[in-house]
Amino acid sequence: MMKWLFLVIVTVAMPLSTFAQEPIERTPDQFSIGVVEHIVSTNEADPLFASTQRQVITINRDGEIIQAEYADNQETAADDLHLGEKVVVLQTEAFVGETRYIVIDKYRLPAVTWLLALFFLSAVIFAGRKGITSVLGLAASLAVLLSYTVPSIIAGHSPFFVATVSAFVIAFLSITIAHGFTRQTGIALVSTLVSLVLSLGLAHLFVLGAKLFGLGTEDAYTLSLAGLGGIDLRGLLLAGIVIGVLGVLDDVTTTQTATIQQIARVSRQSFSQLFKAGMSVGREHIVSLVNTLALAYVGASLPLLLLFSFNESQTPYWVLLNGQMIMEEVIRTLVGSTALILAVPISTIFAAWFYSRYPSWVHEGIVEQHH
């Protein structure tokens, strides 16, 4: 009896936390780069990857030899790995008391680095100083997107409003930095902003008219599951369309403005003459750009196009076309192409009017370029 009484007293007196299980401290997952030394295949089932076979490779990670795993259904399949190849290795303690090393991907950054170097070198060699300023303009655009656009949308602000502000700022910075502070740049900038306003209206009108909600892509669905469900997905769709159109508008407006300026340099002409001459070039520009933009969107959405064509369930094509997934790409392509078409006469009108009304601007441009 005294024994049981003692146990009761001790139990009551001791803090409850004494009996609570101590939380298991787990080392955060770590990532590193390793070199494939040896590839070994086994038939052991891997509990980490359901319905796959456990495969093992020997990795040299900064002089340390480790045994890493990968699965047959991963991108790093056995027939796709080579000795001496660099891979990304995950070190995890997901299993209590056991450290596992898993190959999660190939190491691709060096290839991208060489491609970036080739891109910058080509721009500098073939465009000279303008190539350098174009790269700086690109850097300014990325800085706006990373420092303002993305954080503002994540913070809960309207994606459409944020994208509109970003597009105007990017247009000003990218055009002025890339092409310099000249009157030609000013005309191109005004043309770009006017065309951008029209594209904003078109995007808003047709996205609402088509009753799109921004749920046509897997990425949008992933956002709703990643703690960012409060983001206006329809506004995000509009934002993507606007920013996507902006990059091509720059090309159209600057090219048309430069064309009119060159024509005005040869001989002094009236507004109507400059406009007709500029539009003769602009029509060819429209044909090539519409085709280019459409092919660019199709190339980016090629898996979606294949899925549309496969149609294993024999769903009527009008039903597939009516779906949000396809309709978003159609609206995106048509809004972008329409904005490009409208940008040609808009920039031609502005350039023809300014250079016919202020012919001295052409000669001042020549002086500025010599300087």
C-alpha cells in the first residue's frame, strides 16, 4: 500500500513535461554537388519512392565518397547518368536515426552560364555600345520584376495593378537605358506607352469576356496550395499577358521610329508621305512579328497542343477549346498579336508627325550620334 501511495505522490509532484516526449530535432535537408564515380543497380524496393526499385550510385562529394540513391522514375535514370557527371545530392534525415543521400537532379548551371556568356558576347560584338546598354536595360527590367512586381503580388496587392505599374516603369527604364536619352527614344517611348494602354484594355476586356479565372495552368493551382491562395489568379493572368506583350512592343515601336527617322533624313517629306513610307515597311513588320509571336506561344505550349491533339477520350474539339487551359493560351496569343498590329500605325503616326513638324530633330539626332 505504501508503495502505491509513493508512486501516486511522485507522479503528481513531477511536472507533466517530464512525461512529454521530447521533440526530435532534425537536421535540415542539405544540398550539395557530387560527381558520379560508380553506378550500381539493385532490386531492393525503396520505401522512399513508392513502386520503384532502389538504385545506388557512388558519389564523390568534395573528396568524400558516399552512397546515394535514385529511382527509376526520376529524371536521373540509370541510362541517363554517366561516370564523371555532376549531380545534385540531397542529404536528408527524413528517416529517424538514418542519414540518406538522394540524387535529385543533374547539375545544369554551368551550361546556362556558358549560354549567358555567349549571349552577352554576341550582343557586345554585333551591337557594340548599344549591345552593352541593351543588357543594362534587361538588367533594369529584371530588377523591377524581382524587387517590386513579385514581392508586391506576394504581399497581396492587385496583380493587374502591380503589373501595370511595373510595365510602365520597365518601358521607361529599358527603352531609355538601351537606346539612350534621345528624341527618337522619346517618340518610341510615347508610342510604347500608348500601345501598352490599349493592350491593357484588350487583355482586361477579353479575359473578362471569356470568363477566365486564371486556373488554366498547373502553376496557378500550385500557387493556391502553396499558401498563396489569396492571390487574385485572374489578375495574375492579366499581369502575365501585359508583361509578355511589353517586351515585343519595344521592338515594334523603336524599329518603326528609327525607320521614319531614316526616311526623313534622306529628304524632307510631309506627314502623309512619311506615314505612307513608314507603313509600307510596317506591314512587313506586322506579318513577321505576328507569325513570330504565335510560334513563340505555340512553342512554349507544345505539350498542351499535343495533349489537345491526342484527345484519347474523344471529347469534341469545341469542348476542349472552350476549356480554360486552351482558352488562356488563345487569349494570350490574340491579345499580344493585336497589340503588336496596333503598335505599328501608332508609332508610325507619332514618328511621322514629329519628324514632319520638327525636321531639325533629324539633324540634331545626327549630331548626337556623332558625339
